[in-house]
Amino acid sequence: MLLHPLLRILSKFMQNRLSRRLVFLIAIIVVIGLVASFWNRSSKPTNPAATQVPAGATTTATKNTTLEFLPQEILKVSPTELKQTMALSGALRAVDQSSVKARVAAEVREVLVREGESVTAGQILIRMDTSEFQARVDQAKGNLNAMRAQLDIATKNRDNNRALLDKGFISRAAFDNTASQFAAAQANVEAAHGALDIVQKSLNDSVVRAPISGLIAVRNVQPGEKVSIDYKLLDIVNLKKMEVEALVPTSDITQIKIGQTVLLHIEGLTEEFTGHVTRINPATQAGSRSITIYIQVANPQDVLKVGMFVDAQLVLRTKANVIAIPQSAVHKESSGAYVYGIENNVITRKIVTLGQDGRNGEEALIEITAGLKAEDQIVKTDMGNLRPGTTVRITNASANK
């Protein structure tokens, strides 16, 4: 139908002999273009719906999708022990520690230990100049000997006068005078003994000994220094028993009891340590209004050091044989909670009822009171939204290497 108007136009141009050849060429080109356009339209399907993917094809493709999981990403549910804990923190310190101070003012002659060395109770640590103290001791001993000599004379006079008094050769007054001299001489000896003990103690204190067994933590003195009384010379710590000071809010202190178990994670160490609450401070701390509790932990190998930071979990109560799973496996929404299970190698969505939070070792768990039973398989880690009905295959990572 489109050719009739075109033929009319061409017939008019054909009347002009000068342009017949040009018109003829144009007509051929137009006809070829119309034929090509008609051919392209006729080659397309008349029914557009014939090119769409059937609705069932998409469902079939989804059902045929297989998800691969590593064994560690799947958990077989089993009853376990759930510990309800309270998080605490603090720093380690030694239960037994001592600051060794100078008991006399003197010049330091020898320091026999350095930081980190092990010492035993009674071991000599420091020697001071003893010349002055030895001179005082010698003087006190001489004074004591003189007092003893006077006491001997007074003793003989008293005894002789007693015999004379018994025979009636001297009066009672004369005897009483010699008895008084004897008592004074005896008192002088006792005073001389006391003076000797004082200077002897000063001499003994010039040799500094370890009050406890442990390790030298701090050394503040060097040979040749002159120190005064109460100058801190050394610090000794015994690492066999350590403790943590931790603050507990007053609102939670009623849950703390002597003897409760505490799981300790020490900064820089992979090993978990176990301690126990040994003391509870009876007063709150000013400002924080918190109460200090003391957690003691054994340290037989001296692995723990003073000042190490501690993250602790105080075990408030323990529930045995409960269904508890990692918190990362639980998905929460406004209507409740669910987990992804695996049944017959197919993903399922299981609605669960949650109980209390807790721990088992280092892993954070949550109790499941309904919706799961022993031997159920679930996806352990949070892998986002999974489509129920998807086929699952558990691969062996080592076999793929």
C-alpha cells in the first residue's frame, strides 16, 4: 500500500527526460530499503510472550542452587553447661609483697641483688658501713663490764655486812646502806645491758635481709650512697599467689559471694586462669560508689606478673544439661528469633525461644528453651539471609587443597 503514492511521484518525475536516469536509481534504492524493513519486521515473533522465561524456570533454578559449608560452620546441638557471668576488669598484684626500708642512717657498702633475682626469707640483700655502730657496741660492752664490776663489789659488801649484822657488829642502818648500793649497782648493770642491746640492734640492722621470699621488683639504692632511716631500698614480690582488685557496682554487690569462681583472661596470654573471690571490701569507693572485691589466683609457674591487665568473668550461677548455642547463630526480629537449621541437606528456618545469656569457656552462648533439640544441625555463624529449601553440601576444606 505504501508503493502507490510513491509510484505516482515517480511517474511525474519520469516525464522529465533529463532526470529519468537519476529518478530510476533513487527508486531502486527506495525499493530495496522498503523490502529490508519489511523483512526485519516479519522475522520477529508475533507473540511477545513466547520470549519470556516460564515462571517455573526461575523456581527450578533456585531449587537447584547448592550452598557449600565448611564443617566448622555447622553445629550439631547437644546439651551443655551454661555459666551466667558478670564482666569485671582490673590489674594483677602480688598478695605477698614488701618494701624493704633502711632501719639505720648509714652509707651503703654492698647491694647483693638486682631486679628480677629470686631471694629467700632471711637472705642478706644489702650491707652498710658498720664502723660507727661497731664502735658504739664496743663502748656499750665496756660500760657493761664496768657496771658488772661495781655490782660484784656491791654484792660482796652486802654479803659481808649481812654477816656482821647477824653477829651484832653493825647497825641495821649500816646494812641498809650497803644493800642500797647493791641495788643501784644491779640497776646500772641492767641499764648497761639495755644500752648494749640498742647499739647491737643498730649494728645488726646495718645488714639488710629479705623479709619474705620472692623476686626483687625495684632496686632504689647503689653502693656508696648515704641513706636515712626509712629510705626505701628494695621492693620484693612473691608471685606464687596473685590477686585482682575489681570494682563492682553497688546494685550488683548482693550477687557476689566469697568463694565464687572467676574466669580470668590475661592480656598477652592465651591460657585461661581460674580464681576465686577471697575478700569483699566493706566500704564503697568515694566518687565511683562501687565496692572493691579481691580475686585470688594461684601462679605456681610465675607466668603472671604484677600490673598485667585482666578481663574477668565472675560465675554467678551454672546451669547443666541445657540447650545453648552460639549467639552468632541466632537471628532476631520484631516477631521473635529464629535459627537456620539443616534437615536432609536442606536449609530450614526454625523459630526458637530464647533463655538467659551465658558462657562456656570463652564462647558467648544463649539458652534455647524451645525450638531446638539435641542432634539438630544448625548454621553456627551469621551468614546473612538464607533461602529455606536451598540444598546444602558440607565440604572438607583440607580435601580441596
